[in-house]
Amino acid sequence: MQSNGTLGTMWEGIEGLPDWQGFLVVVGGAVLTAALLQIAGDRYLKRVTARIPGEVDDVVLRGVHPALYLTVAIGGVFVGVDLFDLAETDAATLEAAVLSLVTVIWLVTLVRVGRKVSNAVTDNRYLDRQVVPIFQNVWSAVVVGVAGFLLLTYWGIDVTPLLASAGVAGIVVGLAARDTIANFFGSLALYVDGTYKVGDYVVLDSGERGRVEDISVRSTVIRTRDDILITVPNATLNNAAIVNESTPRRKRRIRVPVGVAYGSDLDEVEEILLDVAASTESVLDRPSPRVRFRQFGDSALEHELLCWVPNPALRARVTHHLNRGIYQRFQEANVEIPFPQRDVRLSSAAAGGEDGTASPASTDGIQANSDVPGDPRVDS
């Protein structure tokens, strides 16, 4: 109660001063309050934001401080003018003018802060450089729209017809540009999810595979192994299953199936496969290559050579070298690689007719053995 009485006495004293003196006192008090807010606010907020990584918090604080001080100072001027009746216009017009000035100040400030924040969060990643400006433009459009609505409200302009017109225009634009809008939001979803970035090696659900060359607001460009550029809309990629072979690590495992004939020395086969993997360029030592005996096939003992390559783009090349090396080593070691074949035998009754000639049309007495290892007698 005593503090309220003191403030009341001070206010009565200010009101008792001449107009120009009272006005200067009120404005000076507002400026002093702004300075105190700057000193105290900087110290307190720096302690709070020191634990937050990055420069975004510092950029925001440095950006809004001038607008905050100007708002407090303008508020003091408005109170002084209104209190001592120094303006020639009515109070409503003065209030609308002051609020409009403050709104414009904050409009410019928030747009600049959005631009500075986008520059602060943009790092060396190409995807960020492409997508962050989108957020900046959206932020600027929202700030300008809100500021325009407030300015119209201050001056007593009915915004209902404008809102209705904007709603109809929005529906028309949305129907006309639905694909573009879908691609835009698809690019935002791909960025937020971190699906891929430029340089990643991806495989689409359609079977196309290649390196991501470019990511824009509308589409993504992929360079295939045939050196062909494929442009895919972001809306399509957002609804598709995408395999990113470059994350979380770029190295990838390749599988080389190998079948050897029954009766082969399994220890020798495994030794040959591991030697071929060790002597092949681009095959990593760690994780080390390994051989797995998968199953007893119809005509072969089915093995699989498993090894790792440092880059998914090398899988086809390394598989080629491994297949060549395995085939050459198997030939040198006389390890047989079986293949499906068929032996056809004709009985004596089916081999000739009444006159002893062959009867091609007759199929009686034919015996067939399928999938027998060795050289085929008759190709089927």
C-alpha cells in the first residue's frame, strides 16, 4: 500500500508540472525503462541461452532488442502526448497511428530476424541451402499477413470481405496448382524426415538406383549407373519406399552366390572364396569376408560369399571382379560348377519303325533324367 501511495504521489507530481516538463519526464522514464530492460534482459537471457547449442538464440535476441526498446520509447511518447494533451488530433486517431508505427517496426524486425535465422541454421549441406529459404519465405508471408490484418483493424476497416475473397482465391489457386503444392509439402516432409541428401546413393521402389544430384522445391534429380538423369516429383518420393544405401554408413555388404558339385572339398571351396575376396580391390578387410554354406540344392552345394565394400556404388563392379576371380580359381583347382541339364535315352522299340528307320514322331519309351551334373548329351 505504501508503494502504491508513493507511485500515486509521484504521478500527481508529474501531472502538476508544466506540459513540456511533464512530457520530457514521461519520455525520459520510458527511455530509462528501456535501458534497464536491455541491461537486465541481456544478462539474464545470455545465461539461459548459453546452454542452447548454435547461434539461433543469439540472432533472435540481437534482432528483437532494438524493436523492444523502440516500442517502450514510443509507448512513453504516446503516454506523454495523451496525458498532457499535446496532440491536435483525437485520441483514437493518435492511438491508431502509434499502434501502426509499432506494428511496422515489429514487421520489419521479424522479417529480418527470419532472414538472419535462416542464414544461421544453413550449414554446408546442400539440402539445407535449398529448403531453409522456403521456411524463410513462409515466415515472411505469415508476418506480413498478420501485420496487414492488424493495420486494417487499427483504422477500422472491415476485413470480412477481404477474408472471404482470400478464401475463394485460395481454393482456386489450390485446385489449379495442387500438384505444385503437393510437391512443395513433399519437399518439406523429405527435409524434416531426413530421407536423403545430395550425394546419397538411393534405390527407388520402382527399381531405379543412383546418386542424388539435386534437390529442389519441386523435384529430386537422380543420376543412375547408366549416367542418365531421372527427375522425380517430391510428392511421389514422399509416398514411395526409398532405400538410402548411404546411411547410416556408406559401406554395404554384397552377396555372391556360388554352387559347387556334390563331392567337392568344402574346405578347399571356402579357402578359394576367401582368397578371391582378399585379393579383390575395394573389398574391405573389416568386417572380414566370410563364406556360408546355405543349403543342399538340386544339383549343387549352394554357398554364398559375403563381403563389404566402402561405397554402395561399387557393388556391381566388385561383384563382377569376384565372379571372374571365382570362376578362374575354380578352373585352376578343378572345382566343378554344376548347371541344370537333361539326358535323353531312346529305347530300341522307339528308335526305329517297321522298316528300321527312326520314328521322330514316336515318344514311347523315352527316358529323361533331369538336373544331372556333367556334360549334356542332348540339349533340351
